[in-house]
Amino acid sequence: MEEKPTTPPGESYYEQRIFRAKGHKHERERPAFLANIEAKMKEMPKLIEEWRKERAKLRYKTPLQKLLEVKANKR
């Protein structure tokens, strides 16, 4: 009886099918998705600071705004 010749990895029919398998879309795109999240998280402290400044501007009124508001309420 003769022995079967050994095939290098990736050349058997089974291994070719596994390596050629397409996989699920979410599995293929996961590395790019995680890299995008990481990049966005690095920008978050700056965005949070900008948002807080904008909210602070809305919270406080200048003296001129207060004066105009008082005059508008008297009419």
C-alpha cells in the first residue's frame, strides 16, 4: 500500500474552502469599524469641551441681552 503524498498547508481542498470563505459582512468590516471608533474617541475630549463652551454661552446672557429682554417685556 502506498502512502498519500503530504500536501502543503492551504493546498488541500478543505483548506482552500476555508481560506476562500467569504464570511459575514460584520466580521469582515469589524477591524475598520473598531479603528473608526478609536479615532473618534481620541477626538472626544476636544468635542466635549467645544460643546460645553457652546452650552455655557446659551446659559448666560450679556448685560445688553438682559436690557433688551426687559425692554421687550415692558411693551
